[in-house]
Amino acid sequence: MDTQALSSANIARRAAQRVLGVFPERHRRGALSFIRMTLNSRLALLGMKAYTRTPLRPASAEHSEDRRLPGRLEQYFDAHTEGYGIWKWRHYFDAYERHFSRFVGKRVRILEIGIYSGGSLAMWRDYFGSDSEIYGVDIEEACRAYADECVGIFIGDQADRKFWRDLQQQLGTVDIVIDDGGHEPHQQMITLEESLRLLRPGGVYVCEDIHGTLNPFMSYINGFADGLNGADKRLDGEELGYKANAIQSAVHSIHHYPYLVVIEMRAGPMRELRAPRHGTQWQPFL
Ligand SMILES: C[S@@+](CC[C@H](N)C(=O)[O-])C[C@H]1O[C@@H](n2cnc3c(N)ncnc32)[C@H](O)[C@@H]1O
């Protein structure tokens, strides 16, 4: 980390100590962990800024993700110059291909929150194929216009838990949820929690348009992701291992992209995490 980052860190730490004094004793622990998380993300940002100033070696650039050819979804988007509107950040297409391609041609059910002008629903149908079922949610009544024999429409507020309960009753479970709705952190939090009830094992959740550093929804996701590192209940026996917590058991992985987060669910529960040693020759120091 450079000296600018270090001196900012020291200033921030001293400020944090002063701020902490303002909180009554009983709230200090919560305040401290909030300040620590905020500080850590600021520090990471400063540290990474310095790191990313280092130019990439040409060998890395050759294998860069940026060099991948446009996939089918991006080709569809580029070719779609008329008709129902689609509005996506271009760099999302790479991530879609990475996480969605295994569902193509299967009997999959896709739910997108945020319909707007209907074009993305048609794009999903084209990509996933004729066995797919596509569903859209929007708060605007006008979006009912995009219902047809391949696309189901539900009108409601993604921040309303009652709406989600009704939706679950009518719809059952789905393989993929894409949150491209109102983009407010409280809407995104509720949508994530409710989507976890709807998702089938092996399903994928995507939240689009998480804008701004220190975004509250991002902090929420980071807290969730922190659960993946839980190591609380050590398993009996010689071998290193822990009992999986609820997040480790259900969540396969969490992926971050600019403005985008993807959560992949496990196909089945993982009950424990183990680190076996294989081999017969070992150094004496561990
Ligand atoms: C960015 S647009 C969706 C774009 C579309 N998915 C696409 O790719 O072209 C956002 C949509 O979310 C809808 N929306 C906003 N707030 C909402 C809420 N609370 N619940 C459900 N939909 C909401 C808006 O009406 C709008 O149609």
C-alpha cells in the first residue's frame, strides 16, 4: 500500500476512535464493526488503486477476459436494433454467459424483476430456448403488455414481502432470478432474501446496477459473503475440518463484477468442509 493510503488509514483510525466515544457503551461493539467494515473497504479501495496503476504485462492481456469474443447474448443485443427495448450495461453479457450457459436448451424457469420495455424478456427466451419459461415482474401496470404464451407477467412492488409470498404461491420455484428493478438498496435486500426462497438447488441469483462505492446493498452482500469463511465448529478427529454453517451449506459461490453480483446456489447441501492431507512425505515445520 502506498504512503498516501497509510496516512489516510491513520487519520481515519483516529477519527474512528473519536466517533466511537459518541456512542453509548452498549452500542459500541456494533458501531465498531460498522466503522471497521467501512474503513476496510476504504483501505482496500486505496490499496487497489495503487496496485492497478501497475500496467498489465502483455501476457496477461492476451488471456484477458476483455478479449473474449461476444457470446450469443451480446450478439443478440447488438443485432436487436428495433422492437421492444433492452437496456443493459455491455459488460454484463460476459458474466451472463459465464453463469447462465449451463441452462441453455434445458427446461429452465427465469424470473426477471424490472421489465421496462419488454425486450430483455424476449432476449432471455431466445437465449435459453423453446423449453424455457420466462417470467417478468414490474411495478408498472403497462408492463402487462409483454405477456404472451412464453412469457408470464406479474405486477407488484419488489420491496413488498406480501407480493413475494403471493408470487411464490403462483409461481413455485425458479432456476434464475435477475434483479433489474428499482435498484434501491432496500429493494435489492428484500429481493435477495425473497429470491433465496424461490431459487431451486443449483440456481443462480443476479443483482444488477449496484452503483457507488460503500453502497449499502454491497455492504449487505459482503456481510453475507463473510459467512462463506465461517470456521466455528471444528470437526472431531485428526483431519482439519469444520461443520458447514447455513451459508456454506446452501451457497456455492458469490461473484462480483462492476455494478453486478452473482450468487450461485449449491446443487445439494454441503454439510462439512474438510482439508485432508494426501501424500507421505511432509516437511517437519507444520
Ligand atoms: C432498468 S428498468 C428494467 C430494464 C429491463 N430489465 C431491460 O433489461 O431492458 C427498471 C424497471 O424496474 C421497474 N421497477 C422500479 N421499481 C420497482 C419496484 N419497486 N418493483 C418492481 N419493479 C420496479 C421499473 O418500472 C422499470 O420498468
